[in-house]
Amino acid sequence: MENHPTWFVIDRGGTITYAAQPAFSSRTSYVGDVDLMLEALRKAAR
């Protein structure tokens, strides 16, 4: 069985506003995914 991590951002209303399955193929391959997730977190916090 393989591990497939998934990141979710859930707003205060309980709606999933962002989901990603980042690729961890290298040490920095997921940096763009982190930036997108942080932006979604900022929007969900409003």
C-alpha cells in the first residue's frame, strides 16, 4: 500500500476550499503547493 498525503483547507462553514496531493519527488517539489495552501488558508480565515 502506498501513502498518498492530501492537504485540505476547510473554511469556518465546514466547506473544503482547497485540496492538494503534493508530490514529494524531491526536497523542494512541493514548495509551490505550500504557497497555494497558505493563500487558501488566508482566504478561508476571512
